[in-house]
Amino acid sequence: MIVITTPTGQIGSQLVARLLDGKDPVRVIVRDATRLDADVREGAEVVEGSHDDPTVLDQALPGAEALFWLVPPNPHAS
């Protein structure tokens, strides 16, 4: 199982598309599942919520062998 954050973003969406063509199962963490492409909703296990919520991570990470965690940029960082 590979878990992906930001599956609707520029990087995460490309990664999910490539992984869904492979043999490993994919799970995505997404705030709003309606924003996912239909093929992602059908091909991946979806955990709805924010990847900064420990409860969501408790749902998404069991059984994971890998995690792609993309942290959004902070516009206030120096």
C-alpha cells in the first residue's frame, strides 16, 4: 500500500495516475473527495480529511509500506 497526500495537486495527481497503472494498491488523503478524478476515486482507497489531522493519519497509514507526504508551501516562511 502506498499512501499519497495532495492527490489533486500538480505533483500528487501525476504521481497517483502513475501509481494506479502499477500493481501496488494506492490510498489517498484528500480534503474533498469530490475534487478527485473519477479514475482515482475508483482505483484508489480514499481517506477524506486533512493530512495534518492525527485521526485522519490513523485511518490512512495502517498497512502502508510507503508514504508520499507533500507539504504545501508556507507563504509566510522566510
